[in-house]
Amino acid sequence: MNSIIDVAAILISASALFAYVNHRFVGLPTTIGVMVIAMLVSVLAYLLSLLGFGDFHAHATRLLGGIDFNKTLLHGMLSFLLFAGALHVNLNDLRKQKWIIFSLATFGVCLSTFLVGTITYYLLDLLNCHLPYIYCLLFGALISPTDPIAVMATVKRLGVSKELETTIAGESLFNDGVGVVVFMVLLMVLQSTQQVDAAYVALIFAEEAIGGIVFGLVLGGLGYYLLKTIDNYKVEVLITLALVMGGYALAMYLHTSGPIAVVVAGLLTGSVLRQHAMSDRTRQSVDDFWELIDEILNVILFALIGLEILIIPFDSQWFVAGILLIIVVISVRVVSVGVPIRVIGLKRKVAPHLVKILTWGGLRGGISVALALSLPPGDARDLVLFLTYIIVVFSIVVQGMTLGLFIKKLTA
């Protein structure tokens, strides 16, 4: 059995190789290129095994089977990636777009969860791929929020206006946290042996979401005090690392939303602590450290998504359902984004083409796959996992690669 060090060594080495090949010969955006190359390698390994040239598929499957994608991402990488993403979002710019971001991250996610879940239930029934309604809602919850990791990696290279960048980044950071909370509440309903009423669900949701915001503010305040009282860039970088790792772990222990807490702490660190509690040397060191962490973990995550194709169950009927659900998810995204923005647009001016850009820029990524893998083992989970993977791959490869051209055409 592979040790954690062995698995990490193989995964990091493969990620570095894929990144090199992409940069040297392919030229795609790094995260997309790495994922595409990883998928091609996975397919090649499978074909070679079928042709009798070694048992690459079995070896790769055993290796990937030793990686708990759910824990690796949700309880490992996620806190680092969310903090790094939030670190470069200006709080003042975010405040100007607060109502759009708040409505999309709450009403938009809940509306999308219900619509995607309900349409999925009836569509799968028509295709004779029966799935209980609660699992369809869970699928709606995990596929509705845009993945901040995928979105931030794409937005960074587009050079869009500050207003649009803030809206896209802010929505992806917060709707991810809310989406995880909605998913966890629905999973609790699925696994509960007792009757769960609406009041109890609302209480759990408030505890997770509001508790996450409050705890994130506490983390930010603690970080401000610690950084303000010293001037040593090495220690201060270590303190930001402790805020992320310790803060996320403690938030989960207190049953509040770790993702939301880390996002709030990251926003405060980027907009308040950087200006008022750090020297120029510390500021540069913190930026360099978290930018490097962000880049490395992004590459590893997208390589892992590409390699996961080896252990995703396959069925031709499921594939048809997945293709149809790509259309459903994008169509529902138009509604869940369009309704709140149209309402807000009655009282204030919004950026032109905002609904179109947010719809096509609503990338799904590793968080959706990780949540699908956290479902109880069985046929229902296999179906949800396959559908999720199809949509994630389409989202990152097709939407991610064409988003820049799409925005340029709209804003030309």
C-alpha cells in the first residue's frame, strides 16, 4: 500500500511534468492544460491496458483509490485556495457590489439547487436512470455554486474591468461557501433517522453561514493584533498560514462554515491587514508566498481532476444524461443569475452583459467532484459522480477556454 508521502510524491511529480509539457509544447492556460494532459494520459493508460501492454490502469486505479479526494480538497487544499483567492479581492470594491454578490450567493444558489434538482429528477426518469429526489437536490446543490478555484484561475488572465472582476470573484468565493452549507444540510436530511423540520434546517443553515462570517471576522481581528505588534516578515507569513489552517480546522470543529470563515479572513487580510499591520517587506513576502501556494495547489488539483477519470464509473445511458444536463445547468444558471440581477438593475446600474458573462463564466470544478464523492457509497452516488464529472470537464475545458474570447466579443 502506498504511503501518503509516496502518493504525494507521485502526484506532485506528475503535476510538474504535465505543467512542463503544457508550457513547452501545448500552450494552454496552465490549469486547463494540466487537466487536459492528465485526462489524455488517463485514457492512454486505459487503452494500453486493454491492448495488453502492462496493467497501467490497475496501478493508477490503486494509486488514485488511496487518495480521498473529498478530504484532500475540502479539508486540505480548499482553505489555502480560498484564502489566496480572497487575498487579492479589494474589500472596498467588493462593498460596491455587495447586493449583487449577496443575492447571487444566497437566492441564486438556492433557486438553482431547486431547479437543477427537480429537472434532473424528471429527466433521469425519462431516461430510465432513476434517482431519488433527495439525491437530485444534492446534485443540484453541489453543481450550482461556481468553483472559486476554477473561476479565479481563469479571471486572473482575462484583464476584465475591475467591477466585473470583483463581481465574478466575489460571487464565486461566497456562493461556494453557501453551496457547501446547502449541500451539508441536505446530506444531513438524507442521513437523519428522525424527522427533520424546516425550523431545524434553517437553524443549521444560519449556524453554518452566519457563524462562518462571525468566526472569519474574529480570525481577521486576531491576525490584525498579532501582525500589528511585530515586524518580522518570516513570523508574519507563518501567522497567516496559521490563520488559514488553524482557523479552518477550528471553524469545522465549532460547526460553522470553514470556507466562509476563511474567505472573510482572507478579505480582511488582503484589504485591512496588508495596509495597516504589515511593513512593505512583509506585504511583499505574504503576497509572494500565497501566490506560489495558489499556483502550485491549482496545478496539483487540476491534475488530480484529470486523473480521476480512471476511477469514475461509466455507463452509456448516463453519458446521454450528462450531455443533456450540461444544457440544463447552463440554462438554469441564466435564470438564477438573471432574476436577482434584473431586480437589482431596477434600482441601480449594473455592468453591461453581466448576466451573459456570469452565466458562461460560471465554471464548476474540483469542489463539485469532492462533494459528490462525499455521498454514501452506492449506485446513486456513482450516477451523481458521473454526471458531476461530465459537467465539470465541459465547464473547465470548453467554458474556461472560450471565456476570454466570449468576453472580448461582448465588450468589443
